[in-house]
Amino acid sequence: MNSFQQNETQHYYSGYSSPISTAPPASTSYDTQICPICLANPKDMAFGCGHQTCCACGEDLQLCPICRSSIQTRIRLY
């Protein structure tokens, strides 16, 4: 690539900047193990859809709080 092409390429791409991320930092592994309902207890129950909560929050639910599918199966996680 000659210097003219290189300058043109740099000029072309100079108008583009990296998007500024406004998203929160990625979750830590600790955050992904906490119940999404109470935000206090560890996830120790899974539903047939694959989503998880703590037993205290999940035992009386009729619908999954994440995807709203009907809960047919509850599996205790250890």
C-alpha cells in the first residue's frame, strides 16, 4: 500500500470511534450464584426450563420468574 492509500485509509477510519460501553461490568461468579428473586440466598433449585432460584423463593412459584414458563419440575441443587 502506498503512502497515499495509507493516508486515505487512515482518514476514512478516523471518523469511526469505538463505542462507549454503558453496560455494567460483567458479573462475577459470585453474582451468578445468587438467587435472582431475593438477591440474598444461593441458587439451590432448578426448574425444568433450566433457570434457577433459591429453594425459599422457588418452592411456591407456578411460573418461572425468568422466562415465565409453567414450572413442572423442581430439582434441588447441592
